[in-house]
Amino acid sequence: MWREVLFKPLNASVTKSILQLIDRERRCEAVNSRLIQGVIESYVELGLNEDDPTAKGPTLFVYKDAFENDFLIETETFYQIESSNFLKENSVTEYMKKAKQRLIEEEERVHRYLDKSSLDELQKRCEVVLIENKLDQFYAEFRNLLENDKQDDLERMFELVAKVTYGLTKLRELLEEHIRTRGLEKLSASVEECLRAPEVYVNTILAIYKSFHGLVVSAFRNDPGFVGALDRACGSFINRNAVTTSSDNPSGKSPELLARFCHHLLRRGGSAKDADEDQLEETLNSVLVVFKYIEDKDVFLKFYHKFLAQRLVQQLSVSDDAEASIISKLKQACGFEYTSKLQRMFQDTGISKTLNENFKRSSEDKSEKPDIEFNMMVLTTHSWPLPPSPEFTLPTELERSFNRFTEFYGTQHNGRRLQWLYNQSKGDIVALCFKTKYTFQASTFQMAVLLQYNHDTRFTIEQLCANTGLQESLLMQVVQILLKSRLLMVINGVVHPEIATNSTDNAVVGGVNNDVEDVELRSDSVIGLFEGYKNKRLRVNLNVPLKTELKVEHEQTHKIIEEDRKIVIQACIVRIMKMRKMLKHQQLVSEVLAQLSSRFKPKVPIIKKCIDILIEKEYLERVDGEKDTYSYLA
């Protein structure tokens, strides 16, 4: 009776009045919310199902038909007008604050006096009007917020746009593009410095990564999509940038520079000389961040392998714990096989320490007084990337100690043969021929040359070659270093002013002056001892790498990498074909690329060449009558 007599004639005007009250409340006017609540409750109660008295609770038919539908339409209209007018007079960032506040108010409105069933549809319609319809403005502003590092506004935008289905997809694309562009710009601005100092290259990359990683964690709440955008962007600009394209081997430049950075970090006297253990460990963790994005991980391993050998042989490691730590991290990232040779190298150094102790104990038992203080390292041939020694005649002063150890090692390991690497050996040589006593740290080749001057004060290049057994081209490089250090001088021939024989007044500061140009030498050039030698330091390091050694080693490393890759690709093809038995060419290439992508990105022409090699070796054959199909030969 109440519904028929009162509700039906009056509900339209009552609903209109309630909507007007809600509109006034949205405009920040004070209204009687209890009145609104009372009307809404009556609408709900009128929805009781009188045809089925057993039904529990209201059906909400009256509430939805008489109020909610009009309320939702009014809400959409209100916010369409308000949002358009607000954006005309205010920035997008201010609009986002307004939109967020409006969404909160609408949710509170439902809890205060509307039925809770309205919440989902109300939120959906508000999000469409306030956010989805304004996505273009949001996307345009997103770039500005990134440029100016407005983290609070970025977080607010993320929170709003996340409410729209697929709304975040465009933001992720924009973030990825921004990070890539920023990385390329930063590296382009310091190409020469990055090539000269690998730590500049790595630290520039880390600064970019840390900046945007912090943004992803805080503003974007570590959302997997934004983490993926960061990863893709970093992988792109780290592997392809102005620094890498300036190299003869672009794809391998980033891993090479990262390996050089590690070498500088872990080398005694390098960038970690003043760092404590915690700081060093933190830096090593940062190295693994960059390593994760390196595509050609085999290039990094090859250079790291070579630099680790240098540090261990020359006893230049800043810390055994630090060396073990980074190998452990690499093993965790890439597996046991990746680091097996590195771990074997550490085992060799431990075994060598024990062997040295046993040798000294054996000499003491035989009452043999050592001619010189002598330590050696016995290295497993295939685990160490060390080139063989050139032809060389060991000085007689060193020969007895070498022979005694060779004899001792033979008694310990029957059947093993030692191959001495004189080019990796070094020692201290004491000079008593000057007014001041000096100790020189010298390579074995430098020692061989300097020891000649125990017998005479001048030799021709030809005589030094005959006495040391070194080829003339190699000997000239050794002599050039000794000339630059002013230990030796040219008696005849062209003499550079910086190495003039009459420069006896000024003392040398340090060891070798690499800024001085090489002296022109011939076979008949006479090289004499510079008896007026002076140095402010009593212990002088002469053992610097030869220029040709550095160039040849670099070229050989890249050549070895290419050859190793062919073997790895062939092994991968055989594994795939052994399992699949028969495959189309394109399928085989795709599977090879997929399996090796974690180590390096093989070039398709190289894969084709490896397939041809395996066909020649009769591992595979082409299937007759089927185009581009291979079968495995057991």
C-alpha cells in the first residue's frame, strides 16, 4: 500500500532531490547526509521480494531502478565537466591529485550512505571518466615527470593508471625508451674517457641503473612489467652504444671493459686500495648487475680469465677472499662449467704454495744453500691462458736454481714435464754499481740484459741477442724500456733528448717514462750502462708490459673467442640433432639461438657454416627429397 500510494508518485522527485544533495556535497557544501541515508535505506527495504516470503534479504530492484542508474549517470556527467574544466586551468600533476581525491571521496560516500553493491560500478565509471579518458594527457606528462625525476607524481600516476586495464603497457614502453635514451646519451658524452678508463664506463652504467632501479622500486612498486622494461632498456644500451660502436668488435666491447674494470678493482693498488671488505663486496655485487645484462658472456669470461691469470701469477690480487667471492657469484649466475677453469687456477696456486715449502724443506735437508731466493708456480696447462715463452737463454746466475727445482719436481711427479714460462717470470735485481744502492723489479728478460753489464759496460744489440737468446725485435722492446728508465744509454746512433747521455744532473722520479718516444735502434747500436743513474726511489719497478705483447694478446683473445664459439655451436647442434633426429634448417637455427642466448648471440651465417662442417664430418646429412632438412647420423 505504501509503495503504491506514496512511493510511485513521489520517487522521481525524491530521487532528484537526493541527487541534488549529493551534487552539492561534491561541490563542498554542507548537506544532511543522514537524510540521504534514510531515503537510500527506504529504497533498499522496498526491494523485499513479497512474491517469495522465504527469500532472504532485499533484491535491490527498487534501489537500482529508482536511484542507482540515475546516480551513476549524474556522477559521470559531473566528473566529465569538472575534469575538462580543471585541466584547462591546472597542470596534469594537479589534476592527478584531484582525481585521486575524488576517487577516495566516492568510495567514502558509498560507505557512508549508499548500498555497498554500488561500489564496483561507481568506481569503474569514475575511473573511466577521470583516468581512462585522460590517458593521452597522462602519457604526455609521463615523459616530463621522468625528465625531472618527480617520483611522487610518478607514483601517483602509476597508482591511477594501474586502475585501467592495459593502461600501464604504454607507461612501460615510455619508461623503457627513456632509460635507453638516457643511457645512450650519458655514454655518448664520455666515449674517449670510457675507452681509456673502464671504471668510468662501468660506473656510468651503474649510476643510470641505480637511479632507475630506485624509481622502479619506489614509484612503480617493483611491478614486474616495469622491472622488465628496466631490464630490456639496460640490456639494449649496455650492449650497443657509442663506446661499443667505436670498437672493431662492437658486440664484445662491453664485456671486455667490464672484465678490465674487475681487473682494476681486484688488482693491488687499483680502485679498491682504500676500500674495506664491505665496500669491496658491494662493488662486486654491482659488477654482477652489469654482468647480468651482458649478451656475450663468453667474451667477459675470456678476458676475465686472462686478467685473473695475470693477478695470480704476478701476485697482485688485492684479496683472495674477493677473488673467490666474485667467482662464486659468476658460478651462481652461469653454472659450474662457466667457472671451472677459474676455480682450477685457484687450486693450482694453493698446490704451488705447498710445493714451494716442500722444495725449501728438501734443500735444507740436503744442506744445499740456495743461490737466490726462489719461488715458483706450477700451473695446469689447459687451465691458464698464458702464451708459451719465446726462445731464451737463461742467465747462468739463475740456471742452477731452475735446474734444482726441475730435478726436485721430477722426484715428486714422475712422468710430468715442466715447461718454463720465462715471459711470465720476474724478480728483484740489486744494483751496487751506482752511488746509491737500488733494487729493480724486473722481468726475466730485463734481468738477462742487465746481468750482462756485470761483465762489460757496453754491448751492441747483436751481442745482447746472442747472449740472451732473444729475437732482435723482442730484445729491442726490452732495451727500449731500460733506455726510458735511464738505466742504459745509446753510445752511438740517434738519441732522444730525454735520454741524452749528458743528463746527469736530474734524478728520475719513479720507473719507466712511457711518455718518451722510442729510440731508433739497429743491430750495431751500442748500448751502455748509464753510470750517472739517479732516482729518488730506492726500489724501482721496471716490469711494464711490452707494447707488442699487449696488442698481440688483445688480437689473439678475440681470435680465440671466435674459434671457441664455433666449437660450442657445433656441440650444441649435435646435442639438438641427437635428441630430435630430424629437423628443418630454420627450426635447427632457432633452437641453437635459444640454447646459446644465455652465453652469447651466435650469428646465423656462423651457424650455417658450423652445420656444413658437421655435414663434412658426417655428424649430419641432408635428407634427400626434402628441402632444408637435416638428419642425425649415429
